[in-house]
Amino acid sequence: MAVMNKQQAKKLAEMNDFFLDLLNLLKEKRVISNKEHRTFLLTGYEKLVEHLGKKKIISPVDAKKAMKSGFTSLVSSLSK
Amino acid sequence: MDGWAGQRLRVDLTKGKITKEPLTLEYRKKWIGGRGFNSDVIYNEVPPEMSPFDPRTRVCFGVGPMNGTAAPSTGRVTVTCKSPLTGGFGDSSMGGHWGAEVKYAGYDQIIIQGKAKNPVYIWIDDDKVEIRDASHLWGKFPRDADTMIKEELKDEDIHIMLIGPAGENMVRFACTFNDVWRAAGRTGHGAVIGSKNLKGIATRGSGGVKIARPKEFMEVCNKLRQKFKNDPMKIGLYELGSLCLINFANKDGWLPWKNLQYGGTPLANNMSGETHSQTVLKHREGCYACPICCGRFTEIKEGRWAGEHFGGPEYEHAVPTGPRVGIIEDANDIWHNARLTNDLGMDGIETGAVISSAMEWYQRGLITTKDTGGMELEWGDEDVVDQLIQDIAYRRGFGNVLAEGASRASDKLGLGDDGQYYTIATRGMALPGDDPRGLGFGYGLSFAMGTRGGCDHLRSLCCLELSGALYPGLNTKYLGDERPQKPTTTAGKPYMVYYEENQKAVVDCLNVCCFTTHWSYAVLTQDQLDYFNACTGLDMTLDEFLEVGERVHNLERAYWALLMSGAREDRVPERFTNEPMPQHVDYQTNVGATLPIGEMLPKYYKYRDYEAGTGFPSERKLKQLGLGYVAEDIKPLRKKYMSETEKKKKKYYY
């Protein structure tokens, strides 16, 4: 499920510190709620990826890859 | 009552009154224990304008639900007060066994207020609490007072918290110990305790800790103990103690040499963990329930100081009165200096920092022998360092000036901004033995933002950049990115510091040793939550758990706001931003580095939801954390902080 376009994904992937911007974008796109934004800000990347996999925003394969390879893989999956 | 004892002990030394106060479940869920309990008391009971030496001030000793249980390394105690060194919020933490004993006696926290007419110590024997004469103990080293109290109370197995002569003389960076050698080093609470005429607290507890779900609890604990068996950090710390860091620090250019003018010295190996273990290590020691046993016991066998013995030293204890003051050739001098600061009861970091600042003032001609009472403050002169350590503790001559801490000493000597440049401090507290130009830019950011006075390695303890390389994939797990593993990059550091600060705060509420949760990462955040829930019977979620840490951090930050300390004071010593790291060995990895703090601060503020102008926590954030009353306290101060009058004030301490 594409929640951002390639340009947004590229911008995120190039950021020096990306996590807050990623959460903000996901909230803006209503992929995550306000409460979930707060939860993942506190609990970190792995919990976000688990959630996106459970909600089928990304496939199980992409979730596994994102856990292993990090955020550049995740944003790529989110822009497919 | 599962986990917690459910009550705290309040001792009023002025009135001689002892009360026991219940702690509601709601309160315990909000603050958990340790640092959380203490920070709440200080915020609500010690007005920011109160002098740290006012008898009405409080000193809090916080334990928590995990103290006294089988969970690994859950024996620590947090000590909190208004710091006489910085004038702001201050806390410190110590290992040992006293925390468990306090819990077995039936208390989650001890609050001391008032001032005794004469020196006293407190004797807690389960629910029986007495204030006893300590005039015979006043002036004694902790090791001697410990022996005397045990003889007096006829029990070798009691555990005792004590101050040394430096605390009695209200040296602004005096500290406390328990079990003689386990120190809560930083922020000067030993002086506050001394100002109350309190020598110590002896404790005997015969109770236990009730665990809500014991089978589940023991499964988690046993799983963690298995993990420790092959953990690389644990093995290093057991074998060599925290001195295992010396050669790494030297290579990566973060070992302070001559007041951090350099990041190391070619002779660093003289004091490494390897050398220590081969020459002076007598035995290893562990704190309560600890599988690591990083503690050292040292005996000097030859030379001028032959026969001296003491518990320690840690890296942070040995470096300041070693390489930081230019001493490295004879490591026995370093061990002796560490023994002295222990026996006299002073923070080794601040002691070395103030002496090295004075040496650099002398080096650069800002002070002369007229100021020092004739002493020539040459780098590496052990006679001078040995004399100054004692003069500081007993407030004699030039030592009396240095006993105020480097920032105040600089002002007392009339050195202006030039003198402050060489104090290597933020908000009045000196940097420990870790130069962020080498140890990591995350550390540098956390030094600027630390809520106990800044310049502190333990507020976030960014070990994702220190230890990350030993745990492949860990940075990705928490941060989504392996780049932050590299010390000298800013990539991912704002989020790293935000995450680690919250995590460290909740670890401090649990009173778990950070060597098991940040250095070694054997105990992950989820593990902490699992044993906490099994112990207490609560079923907190991970975000609720970490929110406690965020709440504590913001409460402390707000206390600084009440002191008019905010964005303008969120800085690191200019040495790190202005001076590229020079070379000291040819294999050094950080030659030329400076700390780009300005690149990280704005993003960090966004994570924290601090206001850009003041740096105060936003009203929105404080309300989100259930701290609406704190938001009301800060509201009228925002405009004042941004006024031209405030902007002109230079605040090196409060």
C-alpha cells in the first residue's frame, strides 16, 4: 500500500534524522492515529514496523526486510 | 502489596520527628520509584529559590519495586536534592546492598529534612527508627565510621549510607557511599547531608519482597541470567572493570588529557584495566543481585603509596585525578588519588575537574602563585594534586576556593568568561571523563541537555553509539538506522538521545544498573517491562512504561525552567565546538573533530516538544504527561525568560 510518493520517500531516506518526520507523515496520511504516533515515538522503530505489518500497510516480507535493513527499506515499501 | 513496600519514611531532624507515609497505587504507577519518587518530592517540596543548605531542604533516597528481588542488578539507590554545585536539580545513583536493605526494612523511599543540633546518624531497624548521636563519628572516613557503627549496633551484617569529611565541610561536590565504597558521586548531595549534621543512615531489614507472579518473574530473571553468560560487555566488565575502556578511549580520542586539551596520551595503557588487573587488583566485587561484578578492590603494592587499599576505582573515578590532571607515568599515583577522594567523600569527577581547570588557568596565566597560596600548579605534579585533594576536603587555603566547584571558583577568582571557558562544565557541573568529540556526538547532545546540570554521561548514556557495534542490528531495532552507531556522525542522534533519555529515566525509577541495560543491552526495554509487570502484578504497556521516563525527564526540565534555565543554557563547553581535536597517538580515530551541537539541537527540541525560544517543555507536552500543574507553574515565566534583561544574564550556575 503506497502511503507516500517516490519523492517523499527519497526525501525521508536522505534525512539525517528521519523518525519524527516519518511518524508525522504517517499520521498526516491517517495510517496511524494520534495515539499511535505517540506510542511509536516512545517505543521506537521495531514496534512501528510490527504495527505496519499487522495492519497490512506493508507485506510480511517487507516488514521482515524493514526490521533487518532499516528505514530506507521501510520507506521504499511505503512508496510501492 | 506486590513489589513495593508501599510506604516512605520521613525524618525531620529539626523536630526529631519520624513519620511513615503511605504511597498510593496511583502514585506508584505514575512515578514507579527511585528517581521518579525523588524528583516528584524535590519539585513539590523544594522551591527553586531555596538554598541547598537551607535546613528546610530535602534529601531523598529512592528505592523501588525491584530492589531486593532476584532481577539482575536491581540493587541501586537514587539520591536526589537541590544541588549545591549547580543550584538546580541534582541526583546520583549508587550500587551496593543498602538499597535492598532499605526495602527489606519496609520502605520505598527515605526523605530527610531539617537539621539536627549536633551530628547524628539514623538507625532503621525494620519499623523501629531512631536518631542517634554521631559526634564520635564526625570527621571519620566512611570506612572507619562503618566499622564503628557496626560495633556499636553489634551487627556486622547491617548496611550503612555515610558521608565523609568533605560532606561535613560542605564541599559543594561531596558525595555519599554505602557499604563503604559504593558511591553516589555527582551533584554534591553529600554536602547537603552534611549541612543537616547527618553522618549516615544504618539499616537492617528482616522483611522480604512479595512478587505478584513469581513463576513468570523467575522465568524472566533466569532467562536474563543466561543471556549474561556470553554477553561481551559483561565479560569485559567482569575481567577488567570499567577501566576496560581506557585503551578504547585513548584510540578514539575521548580520554581527557590535561583538562581535555587532548583526547588521550601515549602512556594510557599504564592505567588500563589490563594493567590494573595484573598489578594491583586484589579482588572483584559485585553489587546486590548483579551477574556482572564489575567492582574492583585495589591494593597498591609498591612505591610511595604501598599498602593503601580501597574499593574501586571506576573509569570515571580514576581518570579525573589521573590523565585529566596530567598524571599517567606512575599509575599508583592515580590509584592513591582515587583512594583519597573515596576516603574524604568527594566526587572524583568534580575533584579532578576543578583541579584541572585550576591547572589550565595557571598554565594560561589567568592565576598565579599569589592566588594559589604559593602552589605551582604544574601538570602531572602528584604532590600538588595530593595536597589539593586534601585541602579541598578540609577547605584549607586555595582548596577552600576550589571546594566551591570550578564555575564558582572561577568567579571568586575574578576570571570572567575566560576562566569559565576552562571549567569544561554545563550549568555548573563538570564534564566527566568522556570527550564527546570522540565518544560520540549523541553524548555531546546529552551533555547539553542533561537534567541534573548537564555535562553528564548518565542522563541518556547513549550506549547505542558506545556499545552498538557489539550488538549488530540493535540500532536498527530501536532507531531504524545503523548510522548512529558511528560516534562522529550526527545522523539519528536527536532521536537516539530522546529515546535513551526516556529509557534511562525509567531504568533509574526501577533502580536497575545501567551496565545491564545500556552498556550490555542484555536486558532490553521489553525485559524490564516483563519483570516489572510480573513483580508488581500490573500490566503496563511498553509505551506507558516509557512514558514514566518521559514524565520524570520533563518534570526535572521544568524545575530548571523555574530557575530561568532553558535554551540559552543548552550548550556544551566551547572547547568542543571551537577546538578541533589534536592528535596524541598515530592510531587515533578522531583527529580534527569538533562537536556540531547546533546541527542536533533543533531536531531534538522537536522530539521533546520543547518551545524553540525558551527550550521549556510545551504546555501540550506537560498536560499529555499528567503534569498540568507544572505547565501552570511555567506559564508566567516564558515571557520573562525571553526578556532583554534575562537574555543579558550569563548563567554558569544557579
